[in-house]
Amino acid sequence: MPATAAPSRRRSRQGASRRGSSRRTSVTALRFGRLAAMGVVALLILIAGVWGSWGTAQHVMLTKGHEQGTIKVTRCGADACTGPYTPLSAGSTARARVVIEKTVAVRAGQTYTVVVKPDSDEVVRSGPAGVLYSWVPMGGALLLASVVVAGGLGRTRVGWVLAGSGVALLTAVFVTI
């Protein structure tokens, strides 16, 4: 009997090692899939933050060729404030009424430096406050992506860097405005 017991043991060990290697392969595939999916999610969050910020930031940061001036806010509604526009740049024309988005940073009776959006009577804040405020969606995206990177990707240091960047940006906006 001892002669027949050895081959069966050998077969069971080979089967176990084959099962072990296929298990390692599937675990590796699942790990790669999770990392790829979380990486795509984090990247999409950051792209959405840039996309959400760029709509306003492009006018504030790339001011060449844009009309620049000031607005004296006279009235505020539910979503927007209005007031007269006084030009500061060459080629800019005065307007009796322009519209600025109503935010926590815009109050009636205050004067703000602004940039006029092309082909409209809408203005956005300029200067350091305007630049920082335009990037608020990116600050939120950095905070959200930090959770995905730290938890989903297991990269805690990178997650802390993203979170710190988002907090620094949002704190700078709060202090500046």
C-alpha cells in the first residue's frame, strides 16, 4: 500500500498548487481592476473640478482682450446682483447695468473690480479674490478625490497631499473673500 499512497499525495499537492496559482491570479486581477476603477474615478473627479472651475477662471486669469473695470453693486436678487460698470481698461465702455453672480462675497453697496465676459453684460470678480473664488470647485474636487485615493487606491500619503491642497485652497478663498 505504501507504493500507491505516494502518487495520490503527489497529485493532490499538484492540484492544490494549481488551485493556489489560479487563486493568486484572480486576486491579482481583482486588485488591478479595483486600482484601475478607483484611479479612473479619482481622475474623473479631478477633471470635473477643473471643468467646473475653468468656466469662470478663464475670464479672470486670461484677461488679455477682456474689458476690465469696476461694478458698484446697487441691487441684489435671489441669484444675481446688478449695478453700473465703470471701465478701467482701454477700449472698455461704460454700462448702466451689468450682472454679477450673487455669492457670499458680493454685497449691495460695495465696489468690486471685475472682468466682463465676452459678448455679454455679465461680469466676474477679478484680482486675487476672483482667481481664488473661481477655483472653489477644484478645491472641493481635491477633497473628494483625496478620499478615493486614500481609501480606494490605498495611497494615504497622496490622499493627504490632495486633502491638504484642497483645504489650503478653500481656506485661502475664505480668508481672501
